[in-house]
Amino acid sequence: MTSVVPTSPPALPGFAHVYSGKVRELYAPVDPGTGEAREDQLLLVASDRISAYDFILDTEIPDKGAVLTQLSLWWFEQLADILPNHVISTDVPAAVAGRAVLVRRLQMVPVECIGRAYLTGSGLAEYRQTSSVCGVPLPAGLEDGSKLPEPIFTPTTKAPVGEHDQPMTYAQVEAELGADLASRVRDLTTAILARGNAVAAERGILLADTKVEFGLDPAAADEHGRPGIVLADEVLTPDSSRFWPADQWQPGRAQPSYDKQFVRDWLTSPASGWDRHSGEAPPPLPEAIVEQTRTKYVEAYEALTGRRFG
């Protein structure tokens, strides 16, 4: 089970807190005339919390929220010709400056949209059992880190907090969303993955897989009268994607990556004294693991954007 959010959300003048996620806080702007929370906008605040193995850890990673927010904003620019995003403004309260954005409130698509260009993680585990991932058959002989013949759409359910997402076949996505919307989010997911890989390759980085969040905006209908699809939440960050240094890629083993692998490795090492199957919360992270993880997040931002963080 996922642990509860370890800290109380900060109060922000002019905003009403509406939800705490694993690593994000959501606020609604308050209309100064009526005192009522607006229903068309949200303030999305990325905290420095970090999760691993379905637990929110007590130890935070300094600057993580700012890295993810700034990297998402950069990627939104790179993807603007593929689809619009939910950002209204980066003019936010000083207390959350740099790690928050004001966004459109959308009707979120109730499916986790995941694209894979390489085989690893839960996809690899499923492949080893069924020779397929989410109903997509794959060639024999693939290993951890193998490049797939072509990028594939491997959606999952959006499970309630504390429960695991479950793999979905494309037929199940069609049953959930309807054939038209299912095909649109599938094609957009693989298009974002392809663009991400094209951009990352220029920086010597491989994008193994990514999870994308989509929302529907009835106010932005297309020429067919269908609600517009909008890119939401974060995109192509180390929390939602796996990035690997291209010069260290070697199928058949776990790949070095720009993410929280230091955290995962320490938690499952004898040094932590933690049994991930015990149901007990993990222990606090050592300072060295915190610093190494922060460094990896910053390295990902700087390597991808070409900008210096901070």
C-alpha cells in the first residue's frame, strides 16, 4: 500500500487546496469577488517528495519539484506542434515559484497511456511470461533493454491510490474510451515517444518508455465536434519516463538511467534493512543517496535542455 502524504500541504493565499497526490498538490484559484473556488483552473504544484515501490518516502529530494516542472515546460514547447498542453501561466505565488503552473482543469482520460521503444521493467516481466506486452506480440529472444521493432502502445488502468495499475489490451482501451478516442490517444502517445526519442538522440540519450497524461477540453472541439485532446500533468521527465545514456546502452542487463535508481537500489540493499514485501514503510534515505538522486535529476534536465539548472 502507498503511504500517506507525509507533510501537510502549504496554505497559499488566493488558492484553495483540493487534492494531494503522491508527489503533487492541486489548488483551485479563489474568485476574490465571490470567495468561491474556480472550477476551470488548477494550480499544479510539484513537491520534492519521491515515491518508490508504491510508498511515498519520508525523505524529500531537494529541487526535484522544480526540475520536473521546468523540464515539462521545456518539453511542452518541443511538442507544441503535435498537440496543445494545459498550461495557462507560470505566474504563480512566490512560495511555489519555479515548481508550479496554472493550468486548465480538464476531464482526464481514465487510462494510463504508456509508450515503449525498449523492453524493460514491467513490460519485460510480462514479455517473459506471455511473449507479449498488453496483448502486443513481440519477437522471441528479447532481453532487458532490447530495442523493440517499433514503438508500441502499452496502456494500463488508473488504479486508486495504494493499488497497482493493471495492464490493458487495446481492445480493453476501446471498450473504456470508445474506438475513436482510443485510437487518438494511442497515436498521440507513440508520436510523443517518437519526438522525445528524436530530441533525446541528439543529446546522446535514449528514451526507453514514457507515460503520458491526456485530458479532454470540450471548449476546444475539433472540426468533427470532438472534444480537444490536451497534454496534461508532466511530460517526458525522469518521473514519467526512462532515459538511458546512449553510449552505455547494452541489452541483457539493467541500464544506467537518469532517474531515482539510486533510491530503488539502496532500498533493496542490505544497508537499508528494509524488506519491500513486509508492508512496512521504508526507512529515511541517507544524505548521500539524496544527493546522488538530486544530481541525476539535474543531469537529466541539463542534458536534455542544454540549459543550466538553478
